[in-house]
Amino acid sequence: MNIQWYPGHMAKATRLIKEDLKNVDVIIKLLDARAVIRSENKDFNKIINQKKSIKVFNKTDLADDNKTAEWIKYFKDNNEDVFFVDALNKKGLNDVVNYLNDIKVNFRANREVRAMVVGIPNVGKSMFINAITRKSNARTGNKPGVTLSKQWIKVKGEFYLLDTPGVLPPKFDNIEDGVCLASIGSVKETILDREELALKLIEFLIDKYPNDLINRYKLDSVDKLPLEVYEDIGRKRGFLLKGGEIDYLRTAVTVLDEFKNGNIGKISFDGVNDL
Ligand code: G4P
């Protein structure tokens, strides 16, 4: 599988975000609860230096509840302040807002805490910002003392959020990471071959979530080669070309879409054991 990675993207993203970083006290690193490890761009940590940051794992509605529980315990044991939220159904958001209101940012006394959201594509940055600012349209661009070009939104209490998130390129060095990031929609599927991507995803599901796969596609068994399971799925859905050959692309698109929408099940790629 041919995976392309553009170093120039990181350089550009870094330039754009660095300007905003000067003006914020706290960085909200938004990540995907299904890919606790892989939805983080670790190169970004070198850029933020000593700046305070918190991790917010979104899309818990799509993630494996058992794995999420393990992660929550892991972070608690390590005294890390992290949050697991579901921006779509507005769950867990108040905890983040309250935490940001409570922290004392001593180096900038006498004014509000300012935060910005940063993350790789499709983790829900825009939805998260909209969800936590929905009650307040109080844009503060014209307020004396707030002369920044971007808009700050007052969230609650003494906490302001930059209305535009920082977008980081996803980082991956191997096929497994690429498959994970493409499956959660953070890497454009077109960067990988969709049929190959679907095959890899099916292979992962056979290994880790066989029952979800069997139930979704009404399969008799997954105790066979991934390609055979792929073909079974196509056949079960009636995705056949003239002459009865499987429509591989249609099958791939369907599996990838249904995975992304959570139709196959609540599935996570990264567990504590993968650390
Ligand atoms: P981004 O700014 O980080 O790129 O993400 P954005 O908010 O645009 O959200 C990306 C997709 O993820 C959107 O789906 C959005 O509805 C969905 N999303 C965000 N937060 C959650 C969540 O907590 N749970 C679930 N289930 N979905 C969430 P979309 O508009 O359908 O986009 P697409 O998938 O068609 O690209």
C-alpha cells in the first residue's frame, strides 16, 4: 500500500498555529476516542513547549466502551487531566468548560483564560467549538483590549475560546496507522486505495470485533481469509457486477461508510495494551 506523507503540510500548519499560540493560555487538544494514541500528532507537542494543554477525546458514542473505561482508568492512575466527550450528543462538555474555568493561569493575571482547539481533521473540532459556545454568541472582537484578528467567544465565566481551530496534519508512519486514520476519516480515503483500505479494515475487524462484523453483514463465519469475508459482504449486499463478479469498490465504500457512521459497532483501534 502506498502511503503519502507531506512534510510541507506540517510546516504550514505549524506556521499558522504558532501565531495563535502566542495569544492563548491553554490548548485544547481534540482527539478521537477511537484512536487515543493515533489521533495525536506528537510532533505538535514540540511546538507547544511549556504551554498548558489538555486532551479531550471526542466521539465516545462511536468508541468501544470497555476500551474507553480502560483509558479513563489509565489516565487517572497517571494523574493526567483528560476528558472523554461526545460533542454530537453534548455529553461530558460541561466538565471541560468547568475545568477551564477553574484553572488558574497565573502568568496572565487580571484577565480571562484564553483557549484554542487544535487537532487533526475530522475529530470534531468545529462541532466541539459550536457545542460549547452554543449559548453564547458573544463575539468579542470589538471589545477594548481584544484586538486580535480572529474572533474570541466567551464560553462561560472567565473563559474565552478562539472560534477557529488549529488544524494539524495526521501523522502516520506505517500502514496500520494509515488504516486507522483513514477509517476514522482523518486521512482522505483517496490517499489510500479504498479497496485495500476496506480489506485492511475487515482484517482488523475479524481480529478484534468479529461478532460486530458477523452481525452487521449477517455472515455465517469470519473464520476464513479477509478477502473471502470481503467477498461474502459484497455478496450478502447483492453488490454484483454483470457476470456475477463482486463489485469490490462498492463493497469497500459501503464498509468504510458504515464503519465511519458507527453502524458496524462501537469500535476502537487503540487500547491501553497498545502503549
Ligand atoms: P473537524 O472540525 O475536526 O474537522 O470536525 P467536524 O466538527 O467538522 O466533525 C467531523 C464529523 O464528525 C462531522 O460529521 C460531525 O458531525 C462528526 N462528529 C463530531 N463530533 C462527533 C461526535 O462526538 N460523535 C459523532 N458520532 N460524530 C461527531 P459529518 O458532518 O457527517 O462529516 P463527514 O463525516 O460527512 O465528513
